[in-house]
Amino acid sequence: MPADAHPSGRLSDRHVLITGASSGIGEHLARVAAREGARVTVAARRTDRLAAVVDAIRAEGGDAFAVAMDVADEASVVAGVAAAEAALGPLHTSYANAGIGLPGLALDAPVAEFDQMFAVNVRGAFLTAREAARAMKANGAAGAGRGRIVLIASIGAQQQLPGLSGYCASKAAVVSLGKSLAREWAREGINVNSVCPGYLETEMNSDWFSSPGGEKQIRGFPRRRLMPGDGLDPTLILLGSDEAAPITGGVFIIDDGQSL
């Protein structure tokens, strides 16, 4: 367990799977989850980066495992979940975090990019949630009422972001998917919730927000800043924990007031 972890942290006695964990929100969440006592499987396509995440968690005394996973590919997700359970035991919590955003005006955007966003953002969330739920039912986590699935959407699911019509549509679909799965699994002991983050600096957007256009966008936010890097932590950890027992089908907008 990491040196600064909680011996009886909010995710202790839980095996947590996080997709898209090679950078950004996923990488950060993996380290936070480990500090909260979880055994953490990090999944992504970039296995070299995953190795660095695992090394960092283990250096702090945590328990982590890396698995190569392409969330848009069914066989890859099935194999990845099986490998995670073989390495770290029964799965209890899954964060479907993997996602991509390919900006472009609708009149100019290649349809292949539109399809790619839906394959990763929507199909990926569905496959991650489905295989996690299957594992939780088989391993007893669901029967004990401890299954937790969190889908990472975006404020783009709730409002229209210029030049991101395909991305916003895909994230709106993720929110709808989360509600549908929550209803379907309400009596199965598996809770499903969606989180819609605002803008925080990540590898994917850092170039934009350091440009004149990005700086202007930040000045337009009510607090004139990007969301703090740890701004999602309390909500994400809560929703993945036993404390979230009565919370399912929820949509949580965590954006530092950016959408006001």
C-alpha cells in the first residue's frame, strides 16, 4: 500500500480497473485509487506508458497490474478483464475512462473520424461496462451489492462545444448508456453512474490551452481557470466505493462552474 495511503481507505478491499490509464485523468485516477487502498489494473493501448504508471504505484507500496486493451475491440476487452482478474483477483469497480476527441467542423470532418470517436467513446464504454458487469456477477461482487461502474463522459454531453459535434454526440450517448445500464442492472447489485468533467489540462489539450485561442477560452470561464487536476477525485472515488450503495443512474457535472 502506498506510504500516504489510507490503511482503511475508501477503496480498500477493492480491485479497480481503469481504462485509458496511460495518461491524463486515467493515470491520475490510478494513483489516487491506489492511495485509497485499491488494487489497480491500468488498461490502455500504450503499454510502455502503462508500465511507468505501474512502477510509480508500486514505488509507493501499491498493488498494480497493466493490461493492453483496445476498448473498441470486443475480444481485447474480454481478454483484458480476464487477465486483470487473474492477476489481482475479483473485480469490484470499473472506470470506463478511455476516450478520444477529434475536432473539426461538421462540414469538413471525415466520417472515418466520426466513426472512430463513437467506436472508442461509446462502444468502448459499453464493452468495458458489460465485461465488468459480467465479471462482477460471476465473482460475487454484484451479489454482495458491491459492483460499481463509472462512465467518464464530458460537459460536452450537456452543452454544445464549437467544432466538436461528433465528440459531444458521442459523450451524450455515453450518458444515455449509463442511465440505461443503471436501470437494467438495478436489481443486480451493480451501480452505474456517469461523470461529466469540465476542462482540466491534459496531454490531449495542453497545446490548445497554451495558445492565444485557448487562453481566451479560459478567460471566458466564470473562474477564469482550468479545473484543478484533483477536482474529480472526491466524486470518482465516492462512486467507486461502498459508500455509493444508494447512488445509481446519476449524472454528475464536475466542471468548476465552467458551464454556467
